[in-house]
Amino acid sequence: MRLFKRLPPRLKDVVYVLSLIGVLLFAANCECEDAATQHTFVVCKKNSSGVNTPSEVTSTGDGPPNSTRIEYSGGVSFNAADWSCPDTTGSPIWIKSQATVPITQPVTPVEPPDGMLRRPRATSAGTVGYLPQALLNLPFPALGSANPQPFLACSASQPNVIQVNHDNASVNRISTCPFALVATIPVTSNPLQIEITPDGTTALVTSYNNAVNFINLATNQVTYTLSTGPNIFPNGIAITPDGQNFYITNFLPSGASLLEYNLTTHQQIFSMSAPTYPQNLVLSPDGAQLFVTFPYANQVWVLDTLTNTLVYTISVQAPRGIAFNSRGTKAYIASTDNPDLSVNPGFVKEFDTGTFQVTNTYNVDVGPNDVAVLYFDQFVMTTNYEGKSVSRINLLTGTVQTFPAGGQLSGLAIVQ
């Protein structure tokens, strides 16, 4: 498999891998076909040399147990080179390595079971662009916290997911019900993170090898490749809510930086030096604050995006993923309080974005990675990379449930 050849030596002993799919179908009844129906799956199996290799198998139901898998049936021929198996060494954890393609067409809602209350939902004129996060045109009826599980039938109108294939320099577009490979899009080598423009038309993908790829989601083709130059190694990416600019991190041990570009002209408009290995970027819902994680410097920067100045530094042990609630008043940061991930479980720490102080700490599994907030700000989800699991935090009760995933997950996309 392709290695991160330019990554600094200090990380070469750390093995990080990307699962074939980190998509979580949460609180959904997507019974697409009978459980006895046979499907073709791609699973990772060790060959005679002990190397994980993509293989084609046929199985019923959810496929072979205890294996990383994704169904690709639907007229697509199997090609092992299109699939990535966990053999990559020396790579950083791949935060935001997947993203949901917004639904840009009006959706006919599925009628709920008798007796289930349907509440009004916001609508938009064929696009989700620039709507406040609390008013997204969701493909399910909004429900109160007393009954948070919506009823859904499998539908082709459900959003797609795009996923980096780091080892094979490509991006996979995947339908979510049923799971099927829609397209494989070649990009610059070593892609890491994905962000979609607010109008849902373009996906921006960072490639560690000095590039940002612009993908037209209508044609599934790269329409522009921004060369960042030989001294910039893009990792994190965040697009401003107005769709005008985007930020990237330059993931280096020294000479690291944060940069801002105009999305239309592709010109760099801002740059500032940063501590070692800036990784993930997340903008608050109103775009006023930019949070930057430094997992090896044990801190999170908070920038005022109006002036692009540092306004606060939060001390967090090994921060990875970040997510905001819908109003931007809370930030949830995945963290571990012990460098030895095999000793201590991980945490999701809740911060007040007005004071930057911890208001709650939730104990999850080892190595929390990606974070997502959903359903009336009631739940926080996290993938736990080293723990090979997913945790669900109920913010109303303070309880945490952890579910084994059977593999190391990197990437989280909520599709329902």
C-alpha cells in the first residue's frame, strides 16, 4: 500500500488506518431487501504474505462477520485497486475523511406509522445552501426528544457519501441505501479530508502531497486542482458558511501554518504560522469562530474569522475531532487524557464557546476520533479509532452507550 512517505519520522511507529466505510446509519429502519438475499461484498483478508488485500465475497444479510466490508453491487465490476485495506503505516488519524452529499432536490417525506406525530420541517427551494443548521431540509420528519427515532423506508433520495481512498489516490462516491459504489474519482496522491460547499455542488478534498482537489458533484469529476506549492502539505479543511473562502492546515512538525484561500479565484488571501502538526479545522455554525486542533501540541486554537486573529488557546490532551451544536454555543472535542491509548479511555469534552471552559466531560471508548451532533442537539456520536467502536452520548441524560464496530473507524457521516 502507499505510505505517507513525507511524514516526519516521529509518527512512523504509529499505525493509523482508514476503514472502508465509517458511515453510521443511526436511528433508522433501512430494510432495503430481505435478509436472505445474497449480495456481493468487498472484505479485507490477509494473503499468504500476511498483507490485508481486498477480496470479493458473496454473502447474505449484512455480510461476513468481523470484517470491514462494503457492498458494491449495482452493475459495478470489482477492481481491487479501487479499495483500501488497513495496511497504511505512519499516517495521521484521518479526521473528516468522509462527508455526506447534501440532498439538493425536494424530498417527498415518508409517512410515519399511525399515531406518530409529524412536526413541520423547514423546506428550501431545491438547495440546502446557506440555511441555518437548525433549519436544514432534512429527509425525515422532525421528532421531539421523547421519541427520537424517525421512521424511514429505503429510498434512492437518501444522500450519498464521499470517502477518501488514501492509498489509491481516489475518492469513492457511495449510495447509502443500499450501499453501492457510484463512482471512483481520481485525485492527487494521499487524500485526507473532505468538505462540501454550502450549496452542495462541489467537494474539496485535501491531498497531503501539496494539493486541494475540487470535485464537481454533478459530474463526479475533478474540475480544478489547486497546487499549494512544495512547502504546504494540506490536511484539515473548512469552508466558510457563505461559500466564499476556505481554510486548510499545513501539517508539518516545523514551519506549520494555517492558510485561507478564495474559493472562486483559488488565490491565497491569508497565512499564519502555527504550532507543530495543525490537523483539523471546524467553523462554528455562524462562521465567526475557527477551531484548530493540534493533537501533538495538546491544544486547540480559537480564531476570530473576521480578523483572522487568535483569541484563545484551549488546553486539551490529544484533540482530534470537533463538532458544534446547532446554535454554536457548545463545542464537543474528542480527547484522551493519557498519551498511552491502551491505558485510558477517551473523552468527549463539552466546552462553552462563550467562556471556552469545560462544562461536561463524557467518558467514551479508546481513541475518539470524528464527532457529530444530531437530533435536536440531543445526541453526540463519536467513532473510537483505537477502541474499534462507536459511542453515543445522550446529552439529556448524560449517559453514554458504546457499540463495537469490528474495525478501526476513521470517518463519520450521518445520513439519516
